[in-house]
Amino acid sequence: MKARDARIVFTGATGGIGQAACHLLNRSGASLMLVGRSPAKLSALARSLVRGEAGSKDRIRWHACDLTSAGGIDELAAAARDWRCNVLAHGAGLPAFGRLESIESDVMARVVAANLLAPMMLTGALLPHLRSLPKSQVLLIGSALGRIGLPGYSVYSATKFGLRGFAEALRRELADSGIRVQYLGPRSTRTSFNEAAVEAYNRATGTATDSADVVAQAVLSTIEDEVAERFLGMPEALAVRINGAMPGLLDGAFSKHRAMLPKPPPFQEAGGTHRDPSNDSFDIAT
């Protein structure tokens, strides 16, 4: 679908990738409904888009909501239907970095809800509307970590693997309809989404990164060429293929990444005392 024909509901619009993508899509003639949590940030982004592209005022809307709540999803779906959207772009998400034992269970729950459940639920809510159109698209902006599990990203990768699997299965489910389902997997991107520990990890491991503008161009290209999946960067795009065919082959390639992770927290007994597991002895029944 050409950008000028697209009416795009874009979640996570005020994030680093979201802002860059919305500016480029706006310049390319797309109509946009900007979605995020903060009315102030959405309003400011809408104003900057209108200032940046003459005649775009009638093409820009915004909608503030919490996508991790059923009510927020229902409200957005209703607004998107009334606005006659024909492209749903999922860009919202939360980060999770560190050894698994250092990530609190409530953080895990929030990340899964934002990164996986919300896109699934919003897509489901809008599917009858999208199916009623001659042509429509669902773009899930995930990560290369939806194909390559990396040390330090067990929780985040789980959500992105799930998102990619959702996109693949739904694409096949809707193959006889006018709905095109797509997955875009950027590699590490230089935005405020990355905390200081992630930046240090990327430097220590020599991880290549892209600017948000590179990802924005990929968003536009993916919408317009309607490709099923696109992964950005080399060697990441090659690693995606190898990992998909022979995942065990790459297991030994990430020792440096593993070594660069923050140390695990000390083991703590339920009563609050610390102990060294190396001093434990075990009886083995035979």
C-alpha cells in the first residue's frame, strides 16, 4: 500500500522509532492516528508533524490510552474504526534487560502484557473492521531478537519471538483475505529505549546499531512493498536465517555477550540471609 493511501494507527508513536517513523510517513503523505500514554507528548508530536508538512493538519489525529488495559484497547479500536484506519502499526513496547534472576516478576508481567498481549488483543479487536476493507495491513514492529535469542534478553526475546510467531500464524490464517500481516525486525537502535546498562553492553560486545531514521525508512518500505518479514542489518539478517535453520549452531557464538552481563544477584534465603551455594552438599539416592 502506498503511503498516500494509508490511514495508519501507530502505537508507541512518541518513542524514538515511533517519532522518526511518523515524521517520515507524514512526509510521504500518510494519514496518522498517533497512539501513546501521554496526551502532552502526543499533542506535541502532532503539532510538530503539522508544522513539518504543509497541508497535513487534516491527516493527523492522536489518541491517548493504556494498551495494557482491556478498556484502553476497546476505546482505541472504536476510535480507529470511526477514523477508518486501514493500517495498524504496532510500535509500542517495554524493555527488559539483564540476567533472568535479576528481573522482578511484576516487570516480566508488564513486559509480556505490553509487548505481546496488547498487540494480539488490539489486532483481534480491529480484525472485523480490517476484514471489511478491500485492502488492509497489520505491521508488527518487533526486533531481530524475535529470531535470535541473546544472553540478557530472555524476557524481551520471549515477547518478540511470540510476536513474530503471532504474525506468521495470523498471516497464514488470513491468506485468503485482503489483510496483509507483516513483521519488521530492527536490530539494536540508538534511542532512549536503551538504558545505560544496554549501551555499555552494546559497546563491550561490539554490537552494531542503527539510527531511528534507518528503522523509519524500513517501516515505510515494509508498508509499501508489503513484504511478509524484514530484518535489518548485517550480520543480524544472516544470523536470523542461520538461527532459523540450525539454532544450536550459534549457541557458542555468544560467550562474549554472556560474559558482559551484570553479575547475578547473590542468593538470598527466604529469611534474608545470604549463602554460598558452592558450600552445599547433596545426597544422591541410588
